[in-house]
Amino acid sequence: MRKFIDEIVIRVKAGNGGPGCVSFRREKYIPFGGPNGGDGGRGGSVILEADRRVLNLGHLRPRKVYKAQNGLPGEGRNRTGKDGKPVVIKVPVGTQVYNSDTNELLYDLSEEGEYVLLEGGRGGKGNAFFKTAVRQTPRFAQPGEEGKELPIRLELKLIADVGFVGFPNAGKSTLLKALTDADVKIGDYPFTTLTPNLGVLTSEKGRVLLADIPGIIEGASKGHGLGLSFLKHIERVRLIIFVLDIHSATVHDDLKILRSELDEYNPVLREKPYFIVLNKIDLIEDSDFVEEWSKSFQKSGDKVFVASAKTGQNVEQLKNEIIGFMFSKTS
């Protein structure tokens, strides 16, 4: 399985334009034919293609030069050289493109489609172009324009509708699997998820893309643990779901830490709608205890769900609430 890569630096180069041709007609009975050198072909462009089927940047090789084809030289008989083929670099939707030298944002590929990053160099004019009434036999042509080269940094920010946030081993991956058809590997130890997992929740109203963001720990916004590497993937979601282990003795503090880490990373996240899921209720035998915990969160007006991702208890209710939120007019 290819490693999940969400940031990479590569170099891109547009093709050079082909040189123009110096040529003259050579016909029987016409000893001094006029110029007929054709133009050079345009160099190939560098094109970025945002494709939802591409999930990360792991197929690209760091520091490699991705080069478009040069245009071919012009030929006699006013024949224009063939244009160079473009180089098409496929990237996931949600990729941001930066000039690696200046850190300038060049593109934010938030929708599928093709984007021209660098146009190929123009082909040079052949000597036929320079013929005038005064200059009947020009013996020169233009060289092709050189294609530009650029180092670029590609950064992926997943475009998901819903993002799961929680401490390691809170059950986010299990919940994602219960809600969707995602094929998620799950183990009973911290940091099970080392890469974002994606799943699609389907309904009659449409599809919802869910992302399980790898476990965040206290200090993630300052680079501790895995969090800083993956916090950026939560920035574009429309709904945040905090997944908490109800079996934890510090469940209220857990939520405060998670919200604080998101706020420290990007204050905009504070304004995003959110649900709270108290997971692993299958480990609690006392139903009154579960209800009491749920009410303690609801006092602050939060939307709270108690569920067991492992057994499926109340998962259908959560699924319906997610769909209702995503397709409501006010979401």
C-alpha cells in the first residue's frame, strides 16, 4: 500500500518553443525562390488535474522535475513544427499549490478539473514571416521561447463534509466503519490511525464524505504527537464530530482539550458546527450513569449522542442526524 503523503516539493518545467526554420523555395525554373521557412511549434504546458479518485500525493516523487515536451522546429514549405505534449500531474481535490521559493499561493484546487500552471514557450517565427517588400530574402528566423521552470510545494487539505476528532483510541475509526462502507483497519492500541481514513455515507438525499482525523493529543497545535500533521485536514469540513470515550474518567476535560487544540491551530474552527458522540457505551452496564453523563453535556446546549460504534447501538440515529444536518437549508 502506497504511503499517505499530504505535502511534497517537486519541480515543473514547461516545454521550450521550437525554433523557426530558414528555408527557400527550390523549384525548377525558379532559381531564386522566396522564403518558406515555417514557425516552430509551441512547447507543452504544465497542467495540474484535480481528481477525486486521487487520495493523496504519494504517487509523486519529491524533487523530481516534471517536464513537458518541447515544440518541434519549423520546416520548409511553410510547415509549422508540431506542438509539444503537455505534462499532466494528477493531484487530489483540496490540493494547494505554492511557489516553493516565495511561498506564494498559486492555486487552491478545491474543485475537479484541469488548471494550467505554466504555459509552454512560444515557437519561433520562420523566415517566411519576416519577408517584406524591402527585405525579400530574410536569412534568419526566431529561436523558440524557453519554457519556464518552477519549484512548487503541493499541500493537501482533505475536502470532507464531516471530520471526526478525538483522542487516540476513542473509537473514531470504528465509528467511521459503522457509519459508512469504509474499509478501516482497527486495533486496540493508541495511534491506530496513522493516516486520515475516508468513508462515504450514502442516503436518498445524497452522499456525505466523512474523514477520521488521526488522534490528537494535548499540545498537538504546537507540534506534539501526530496532530499537527493532520489538523489541517479539519479546516474545510462543514461539521465536526468530537468522539469521546465515555469510559474515560476525564471525559469533560478531554472535550475541553480537543476544542482548545483546534482553537489554537485555527480560531475559525471555533465557529464550525459540531456534534458530540459519547462512544463505547457498551462498556458501561449502568444505563443511569450513561444518561447522567449525557445530560451533563447537554446543559451547555451541545448536541450529544451516546452510542457504541462496536455494537452499532444508536449509530443509525447519529447517521440520520448527520444526513439531516448536511442537507438542511441552514447547514
